[in-house]
Amino acid sequence: MSARNNERVQRCNRIPYEGNMKTWGPELSKRRPDITMEMVDKFLTRMYRTNPDFVFTVTRDFVRNCQTPVLILPDDIPAHPYAVAMEAAMLAPKAEVSMFPWKEPKERIPLAVRQIRSFLRAHRPA
């Protein structure tokens, strides 16, 4: 990955890391005394900051070799860039992609739901 792309990924990952450290982490450790903020930090660091290659927790090579069917419903917001969705769709050998945008206008949502249900039926374990 180029240095420029790595910087972009790190910038994008900083926001959810910090947000989760301020909200999700303290709430989780309050509900679960066995989970410390140090453990939350370690988990979030691994998820968002270690080897920021492509998407959270997996590399392009993992996606390229993934034989599990995936349905990608693209978005185009900072946390879910359209370009990443399309790259994942091109890399994953068993990827299917919904229309874009699928959330707007609202009339498109039932069509997206129909595609999701069809995908799940087609890939239901025997």
C-alpha cells in the first residue's frame, strides 16, 4: 500500500478508535467488570491500528482468498467509502453487489431487502 493510502486508512481508523474508547469501551467495562479498559484498548488497537491495509481486521489477500459468499451493499460515507466496497467486490471471488445508492430514494429499500433475502436463501447451509 502506498504511504498516501496508509495515511488515509490511519486517519479513517482514528475516528472509530477514539469514539469507541470514549463510548463503547467504558460502557462495556462497566457492564462487564472482567473487561478492563486496557483490554478494550488492546482490542481496538488490533482492530483499527495494527496493519491498516484495507478494511478493519482483514487484508486484501484475505478477501481475495475468501470462499464465503458475500453480499456488498455499498455506501459512500467516510466510514464506508464506495471505492473500498467496489474493491472488495472485485477481490472477493464469490461477491455479489447491490445497486447504489440503495438507501435513497426510500423506494429502493424494498428492492435491496428483496436482494438480501434472495442472497441469504441462495446461500443457506444445507
